[in-house]
Amino acid sequence: MMRNSVLAGFAALAAMGLAASPALSQQRDPAYAAARAGGTVGEQPDGYLGIVGAANPALQRMVDDINIKRRAVYAEKAKEKKTTLEAYALTSGCEAIARTVPGEKYQAPDGSWQTRTTAPPIRDARCP
């Protein structure tokens, strides 16, 4: 009986892991990776992905989908940390911009799109 309970617990954990993977897999999607590497999308200080230049419908759908998933995660994490969604998203944006690599795009605090070099990115003064 205990063995069945343990197995059921492992099955539930595995199912939760599978349910969480679509959000993670979307950002590892080849289309997302290509858009990021190609400079057509970039990280914004507000924690969301932005389109650099002109958008096409497929790119807009992909960015909207990723941002909806990010917002859901931010809302959940903000609630856990007893902070606002906006504050949590800003901190996430700061971290995402810091994780960009040379060649990737990010939005500077003045709203301009920058291409990451080997130098540290220009980040919002409110970043931790």
C-alpha cells in the first residue's frame, strides 16, 4: 500500500513537471532562438520580450505567447514574495538583460534598442 502511494506521488510530480514544461519549452523553441539570435526580439526592462523593428504576424504571436506565460509566472512569484507584479517583472527584466550575450538585443532605460557587446548592458537604475 505504501509503495503504491509513493508511486502515485512520483507520478503526480512527473505530471506537474510535464505541465510546467510548455512555458519553458516555448522559450527554447527554435523560432524563439532564431529571433533572439537574429535580433528581431530582445529583452525589455519591464521583464517582457519586445519586438525590434517591424513585426510579422507569426513573430507577434510568438512574442505575445511568451509574454502571457511570463506574466503568469511573474504574478505567481510576486504573490509568493508579497510584492507587486510590476516590481517582480522589473527585477526579472533586470536579470534577463544581464543574462543577454554579445549580439543579442535588449532595451536600454531610454527605450532605445541596444546590441549587447562584451561590456555590461545598460540597465535601469532601479535594478538590484
